[in-house]
Amino acid sequence: MKIGIQDFFSDILAAVYGQFASADLSIIHEFEPPPTGGGHQFLRAFWKQVEIRGFRVENNRVSRTTRACLFNSYNFRESRLRRTRRDSTLYVHRVDGPIDVYRGRDDGTDRGIYSVNQQFADKTIFQSSYSMEKHLELDMEFKKPEVIMNAADPDIFHSSGRGAFSRDRKTRLIASSWSDNINKGAPVYQWLDEHLDWKQYEMTFVGRSPVQFRNIRMVPAVDSYRMAELFRTHDIYLTASKNDPCSNSLIEALTCGIPAIYLQSGGHPEIVKQAGAGFEVVEQIPSLLDELVNDYKNAQARISIPSIQEVSEKYLKVLELI
């Protein structure tokens, strides 16, 4: 991969600075300001938990004292990882995807991730069993893989203060996507826009969509705090994304106390378990919604999402920091 002259000198400075800095854990990931996708959200929450435990964390460099390095998918410059490589540091690769399957086109991204894994990783963390098994189907066996599901930041995503569910009003549905890729479920939402009983339901879509809706309220992408507020004012999360390895939005919605209707695809069933229902064709959704409304309190009580504390502890064990 070609890099510019500024990136070259930035990598050199990171490597030099690492000779004098001090840290326990390095996170190699190019963070972007919110609102952004799930990887940024999870790694921020994980970073916060690691520091709460008293570990020193650095970003995009590896210091002389760094015991472990967590590098994320392909969201970094390989040149930086190469220049900051230390034999005394354990390198763990956090992987999702397969991204080419998720995006619906093969542009070599997954093979690139696999190549980096084989060159640099001592261990691998997959975010779902689906993700690990799908890579194996594609003849990509990653270094010492383990599966650890994501978790949401409890300071932002929680169920405290949410209103009680009531059948005396319209049931409030919500869906979200930061991408307008057609595989994020736009045809399903368009069908619902045309066929759902709007005397019984109302629906909000947050983010970007390649189609416009007549009955579904559209809200532009928002930051995590506003997203959590929206989750807490709705009753059911609906996701129709295909081959999504571990949807952070789905995890965040469940953490805010709302059951889900989901496409039977990717890692969705692993996340929701008994706290909702899956569909294979869009025509199943109205009846599944009716069933979920009738069993709402029980479905809500069956929500079972690991906490960020539990997930962080699993990560720290793989990173051999505890």
C-alpha cells in the first residue's frame, strides 16, 4: 500500500517516540470523530476500561515497555505496524468480516487482512463465531483465534430512565445504519414503509439510506449519546443487514433494553439469542412483530449482553496483561 510523505515521517516519529515513551498496551487503530462505526465505539469503551484497571495505553505507536499490541482489522497503516514491531511485544489482531462478503464485492480486503495477520499476529480475536467460521470457509485460518463479542459503553448505553412499554399507544420501532450500502437492509425497510400497519406502529430510521421513505421518520447520523436516547424512547430494534459479523448498533440497542427483530444472517442470532426473533423473508416481519409485542416483557427480560467489564477482561487475558 502506498503512503504519502507525511505518513512516512509520521510513522518514523511514532517509532522514535516509542523509544522514550512508556505504556503497557498499544492500540493500533485510526480513530475518527463521532458519529462513526462500531469499531471506533467499541475500542473507545475498551480503552476506558483498560485505563480504569490502571494500565497505560498508547495509540499508533509501540513503546519500549509495551507488553501487548492490539491492532484492529485493517484500520491502520501497515507501514506503521511494521516500523513499530518489537519482539518483546505480544501482537493480537482484532478481526471482523469477512468484509468482502459483508460489502457484497470482492476487492481483496479480506486477503489483505489475512496477509497482515500471518505476518504480524501472535493471536486473533474474532467478534463472532460466524466471522471465524466464514473465514475458514474461505480457506483463511487466522493465528490462534478466539471469539469475544463486543460490548457497549455503559456510561452511554443503558436502560435507566426508559419509559415503560404500553400497548395503549403505537409500538415504536427503530433501525439504524451509518452506511448506505444496499446490504445494510434498505429494501427491507422500504417494504416495511409500504406495507406495515402504521395505525399500530411508528418507525424511526437513523443514519444513511439509499432510499427515501414516506412513513418512516428519517434522522441523520447522530453521536452515541443521542443514539442511546433514541433507543431508550423506542420499543423494538429492527435490523436487516446481511452478513454483519457483530453489529454494534444491535448490541447497543439491546443494552438500552429493547428486544430485536433481525435478519437471520451473520452474527445477529448469536447476539440476540432469545431476546427477539429472526426472519428469513421480509413478509415474516409483521407477524413476528405481533408475537413480540404480545410477549414483550418476557422478551425484554431475556436480553443477555456481556458487559464491557466482562469483555475487557477477556481481551486482557488474550493480551496476557492479566
